[in-house]
Amino acid sequence: MKKIKLIKSFAWAALTFVLLLSACQQKETNTSAAAGAKEPTYYTCPMHPQIVQDKPGTCPICGMDLVPFQKNLAQDFLTLDPRQRALANVTTITLGENGFSGYKQLNGRLVIDPEKTEYVSSKVPGRIEKLYVRQTGEKVNKGQPLYQIYSEQLATLQQEYLLALEQARQFPADAVFKQLLAGAEQKLILYGQSRQQINRLQVNKKTDPLVTYTAPESGTVAELSITEGQYVAEGSPILRLESYGNLWVEADIYASEAGSVKEGQKLKVVIPGWESAPQTMTISFITPVLQSGSQMMQIRGTIPNPNGQWQAGLQASVFLPLTTAHSKVLSLPVDAVIRNGKGTHVWVETGKGKFESRMVKTGLENANQVEILEGLKAGDAVVITGAYLLYSEYVLKKGKDPMAGMKM
């Protein structure tokens, strides 16, 4: 009897051990499965999604901090609920055919019109007694006094004129004295004396070595080359007057595109900051040679600047038509198209709140629209605002470029 009890005790002990061992193995299996189910965290760069690693750090390309993302999200689309969509300002349009005209944007600049520039130089040698214009930037009107000069040479010419005038009056029938008077008067005119000053000399019959010279045209003083008390020679520069009522527009164009422009052609000009006031210029000149050190030529035209609102040196965009207008093409706003080193793509809403990236091939382009040649069809719902936010969101969530693997 005791032997039977002993055997039963050993059997229960063995059974208990087996059950405990089985339980431990099951717990270990469950623990391992749970550990295996936990997805490791990966990190990527928001600007360079090709950078992926399993620990925090910085991007070796741009130095930005890496951000975590879930690598197991294999879907090639994004989903946004209405609240997320509103916060991201994601809006779409239904793609359809419409009219389109393409043109090329040329880089241009505003330049002073040299035909409206006046160079004032001294017509006689002498000493500058008084300056009526003392600084650059001053506006002067035609006939306004600019400077007064003391010139003994001019006084000698005035005396010569008075002598010829007296002889012509005493011998009115003598043609020689008439010719001498005309020659003396012409000398005064060549030395800058006005008809009013000559008439005053006839009345007063007195020489005046102090002579005031006036502005030949209206304009703005761009350069002042003299000071009071300075001696100047005949022909010495005094000042430079510029007129800003009209400005030249010079634009660069490749030699291969020169055949698309011609003198007399009208082009649209837009100055940054004044997009609402485009101007029209007529091509007046095309340079026959390339610019030094480049493969570019220049075209030139003139635009009005009546209020002086634009200054020489400002950048300008000149729009050159490339082809005749198309009546039926698929086109999108410029902001709807995303470009990077892998190509061009847009975001399409394929279902409610479901957005997919789609590679496209573009054609002509203007400041507002882009022609779509391939990749889309009429009726597609294309994202026109918030496209770049969708791009960033995709990179952060998926850890890859939405165009990876796409081909056109």
C-alpha cells in the first residue's frame, strides 16, 4: 500500500513539472511573439527621404534632424479626414479642356534711355563763379540757370561783336561789314549765347564777362563734375542730365531663339511688384552679336515711365510668345505641379479623402498655367492648393519620395 502511494506521489510530481515546463514554454513563446510584433522605429530626413536609419540622428546631406516614420505603411496614397483637409487647405479642380497660349519668360532689366541724356560741357574757358545746381538728383527745367562763368575770351568776342555792329550801322550799304557782323554773331551763338543775351548786348553796348548758361533740356542731374571757383577749359564736362520719362527694356535671348523675334514685334513686360500694371514694348533693336562670354543676344524696346515710378536697374520679365494659341488642351495652375530631380508630378484625389501622386509630362507654360501632355485625363480631380503639403506629409509618413519607381 505504501508502495502504491509512493508511486502516485512521484507521478503527480512528474505531471506537475511537465505542466509547469509547458506553461513556461508557452509564456516564452507568447513573449517572443509579442516582441516580434512590435514594429521598430525608423528615421528619415524630411528633405531627403532616401536617408533612412533605425536610430535618431541628422541628415548627412542637409544636417536636419531626422524624424520618425512608420516603415510598414506600404500604401502609395494618403488619406485625409475633412478636418485635416481644411487645415492643409487642400482644394481640387476637375480637369477639363480649355484655351491656352504659351510663351517664354525672358530675363530683362530697365535701362536709362541714352537718347534722352544731355551732356552739358563748358563752351568757353573760364572760372565757375556760381552754381545754381549743387547736387545730383535735382530736377531742372529747360531754360533754368545751371551755372555762371567768368570768361575773358567771351568778353573779347562780345567786344568784337559790338565793333562789327557799330561798323555795320555806319556803313549799312557795305556788304563786307554785314558779313563781319554775321560772323561775330555766329561766334557768340557757338559759344552758347542765346538770342536774348545777344539782344541785351545790342541794347546795353557793354561787355559782360560773367555769363549764365541754362539747361538745354528738362531732366534730372545725374552727375555734377564741377565746383564753384573751379577753372574749366573749353569742352570740360559740367554735368549730365537724364530723363526718366521713358526707359529702355533690355532682355536676354539665346541665339537659337533669335528667329522667333523681329523688330516691330510687341511683347508684354512685367516689373516685379507691379504685376497688376503690365506694359507693352515694341522691339526696336536686336543686337547682331553675342554678349561677351555668353551665348546670349539682347533685344531692346521702350516703355513709358510718366510718373517716374520705375528706376533704371530694376529687373523685368519679358514674355515672348512661343506658338499660336491652342483652343483645346488640358492645363493646370502652376502651383498644382511639383517638380524635383526625378520629374514632375501632381496629386489626384482618387476617392473621398484619398490622394495619390501621379507623374505627368508638361508642355507649354505661362505665368499662370501649365499644359499637361501625358499622365492625366479630363475629369480627374487634381489638387491645386496644398500640393506641397501633401508631398511633405507623404515623405514623413512613408519615408520615401512619392515619385519613387514612377516612369513616364
